[in-house]
Amino acid sequence: MTLSRTLPPSPDQLRAVRACGDRQPAAKNIKELIDLARASPGKLNVASPGVGTPNHLGAAQLMTLTGIELVHVPYKGASAALIDLMAGAVQIQITALLPALPHHSAGRVRILGVGHTQRLKAYPDIPAIAETVPGYYNTGWWGIVAPAGTPKSIVDRLNAIMNKGLMLPESVQRFEKNGLEVATTTPQEFHDMIRTDLQMWNKLLKDAKISVDSLP
């Protein structure tokens, strides 16, 4: 609050539209959050770094799989959204794990679950959302691809070299320390995973009616 020579409008001069700020919901786990959302459709805000981001899709997937109704609030970055989450301007955020961990430990936010299909080895106390919401999957991955037409012998050799390097204890430890997990695949398995993910996200985009027309 600041001092001013002019008085702000009185409540009688304004029409209430919506309360944007509120304390974090009392949910201690995903089930309780879903129950709260079902009891008050459209009353809880969920923040993301922007329309069409994986975080936005994660919120849309949660709504699609559970039937709850959340109000999506797009930000221009995850940091601003996290600040508003701690301030109570939004009640839920889909975000990366590591930036939220210090605030979780300090009691400023509560991490309810991770988007991996199972719990992370480095953080076994944090449940996977899929334990409560079967089929929920919202996680990023990194891979290496080669131009179409690259000889199979070269692709196979590169795959073997990378898999060997990824499985070194120091590699695994570094990944897990950063909230990531090592996954080794054959070239065909990686190819199939890309196709499966594309099909899943394309279906979600259609079901949730998310398109470039939704961009601000």
C-alpha cells in the first residue's frame, strides 16, 4: 500500500468481477486437489509460462483426464508465475521441479506430484501424478537425431556410443541430481516414442481446443 493525494474508488463505485488472489489451496496431494477443483469448478487458477507450452498442456491433460475445470493463467515465463504462486495470485502451477524445490522445502509452496510415469529415483518421496490419475504424462526429454538417409550402420554406432556414455555412474548421478533420469533406447524405440508422443499431444490439443488462435 502507498500514500496518495487522491483517494481510490470506493467499493460502491466498482463492480466485483473475480477475486484473483487467494491463499494456496489446502490440498496435500493430487486427490485432494482434484476434489477441491470438482467442488468449485472454475475457481482455481493454474499458471503456466504461456499458451501452448508443455506446462499449459500438462494442465490441460489434468483437466481432460479428471474432468475438473481450472482457469488457465498464461505468464511470460515460469519465474513470474512461481512468484505469483507464492503470493497467492494463482493457486496451482505446472512447472519444472528444481526451481520449486527450495520453496517447497521452505514451506512457501507444496509440490503435489511429478509428471513422470513413475517417481523420480532422486526424489522418491514425491509421488507421480499418474499414481492418482492413470495415464497422466507430462515430462520433457532430450534426444539426438540424424538427417533422414543416414546409413543405419552409423546410426547404430552412434546409438551404442551414447548409450554407453549415458550409463556411466557419473553421468547417471549428474542427471539425477538435476531431477532427470537416464533412458537408453534403440534407434527404433526412440523413433516410435517420438511418434507416440506426437499423436498424444495432437489429440490433447484438439480435445482441449488449444491452437495458435489461442495465442495472445
